[in-house]
Amino acid sequence: MHNMDITKLKIPKDYVVERDAVYNGYQMIVRFPNGYAASLVDHDHSYGLELAVLDSDNKLTYDTPITDDVIGHLTEDAALDLVTQISKL
């Protein structure tokens, strides 16, 4: 069971957002002019609302100040804060 519909997160309009239905849940990718992206998922195989940082090749990156892994069990506010931090890298 998924706690929220991440497709309804209030992402600033100046970012490119892609949304897909996956694994009985959702994935949303938010792309930034700095080349990074935030991948937000909430589906059958995620740790609740989960965030990962993607590089310009759409691959998970583990070497940013944000995290060296994925971050799970996020609240909507925490996820939006991390999205903002990624946009400023």
C-alpha cells in the first residue's frame, strides 16, 4: 500500500518532470539545468516514498552531498526539500 500519490507532489513548474506508473505505484523524475535529476518512487519494491539522485546519463549517482545511496521512507516535505537541494548542486 502506498501512502501518497507522488504524481501530485508540488514540484516547481520550471523543472522538467516525467511521470510513469511502475510496479503498482509511481515514478517521477525531476530534471534540473545542472544536469542532475531526482528520481522519486513509491511502488511495491520501494521503501515507501524513496528518492535517488541521477546523473546526466540517467544513472544513479552515489557521490553527491545529498546521499551515497537511495533515501527511503520520506515524507512529502522531506522529499521536496531534497529535490530543492539537488536542484542547487
